[in-house]
Amino acid sequence: MRCEEVREILPAYGRDGDTGLPVRRHLSRCADCSAELARYNSLARSLEDLRTQAAEPPAELFHQLASIPYRTSRAQEVRTHVTRNRNRYATGVAVAVIGAAGAAFWKTRRGRVATA
Ligand SMILES: [Zn+2]
């Protein structure tokens, strides 16, 4: 086998371990392809280690994040204000609805009186 053919198979060889006698025979004689296989295997081990490692955040990160000033957007301020004063707004809406209904009732009564 030629080096180019073996190099195409090396990732599978490193992962599965066995691709046949010609590849093993070439690797036993070719230092360059053996070194390439060693690099593949090293990379695969590093990737496997990364998969099992959990990154711990630095201890000071929580305090640094907590020290960032809290800013609310204008929309957030309005929502907070409305939530805090929900009863007043509900009363205002009820008064407006009653007023509109009263005005409509008064207008219809007045129209009826005028036509009678
Ligand atoms: Zn080779």
C-alpha cells in the first residue's frame, strides 16, 4: 500500500483498530504513517478527555456578576409600575367604562325625549 492510501484509512484505523493486514504491514514499516497514526490517537484521547471534563466557574465570578449594577429598561419600569398599581388602573378602567356607558345611556334617553 502507498502512504496516501494508508493516510485515508488512518482515522478509521485509529477509531476501530483494525482495517486489515496491508495497513498494519505498512504501519510497521513506515515511520511517517506511524507518527500520523500516533497524532490521530492523541487527538482522539484529548477529545475524549474534553467530553468528560466539566468546567467549574471561577469562585470570584459570582461576586463579580452580582456587583454589576442592575439596570431596567423603560418597558420593564412601566411593567413594574403597572403591576404595582394594578388596582388603581383597574378602578380607573372601571370608572371609564361606567362613565362611557352612562354617557351612552344619557345620549339615548335625550334622543328619545327629543323625538317624543
Ligand atoms: Zn506510509
